[in-house]
Amino acid sequence: ALERLERERAPEADGPVAPVPFEAVAALLHKAGESLKRPRVIIMVDQFQGLKLSLAGNRSKVPGSVNVITFAGDTWLGRVTPSGEWHGKPLTGWALELLQRFAADPAGVAAASGKLAGSCSFCHRPLDDERSTEVGYGPVCAKRYGLPWGKAKTAN
């Protein structure tokens, strides 16, 4: 239990902050914002540690920005403005690494997270269809977020 609390407390570590191509992350959520009122994604590192990314609405302090919050503990880490600037705590450690991986491969990281959690990284519904379980998210969310979903299996 103590180890879990330690992980929840602070994702930051000492060291320089490496750049994250936030444009890809913002584009993913903005694409979903065309059909969803509150687009969001949860990406997990393990059962207890991950990040929630959500698109700020028109009434928020910075409309159109992407808020970054820890999964466990709901600690606000910062936001990415529509112009791509980071505002918040310095990102290092597992949080920075997870965002960098997600920005480089949104479909792959969302799929791995969905498989780990057993639910879609976007709508959080259980993955009960064989193909959705294989991909890590469902076809509806794939379409909304502009991600590939997979090919239909052929019968032999």
C-alpha cells in the first residue's frame, strides 16, 4: 500500500524536461470533440498509475486546451494550450515518458492501456467483443478519435 501511495504522490523526478509533441495529443482530442461533448482518454502504465487527458470546454479557463491529471489521486499536472504550450508542473519521470509514448503512437498506447484495464481507454466500457479486446478499444471510439480499429477476421 505504501508503494502505491508513493507512486500516486508525485510522477515528477529530478532531471531535465524533454519535449512532447503535444500537437498529436491535442489533435486526437479535438477530432473527438467534433462528435463528443467531453472527449477524454485514460492511459495506464499499470493497474494503479496512469494519466487522464481531457479537452477543456468553451466555459473553461483555457478553452480548447488539454488538461493532464493523474489517474490515481486526481492530481492536476498541467495543460497544453491550443498553441501547444505546456502550463503546469514540470513533467518528468513516468508521466513525461507516458505522454511522449502516447504522442508518438496514440493507437498503440491506447490499445495497450485498454488491454491492461480490460476497458476502452476512451469510453471506459468493458471490452467484450473479441476484436475490440484484441485492438484495445472499440470501433465507435476508433472512428471518433480517428484511430485504426482492425481488420475483420476471415473464416477459414
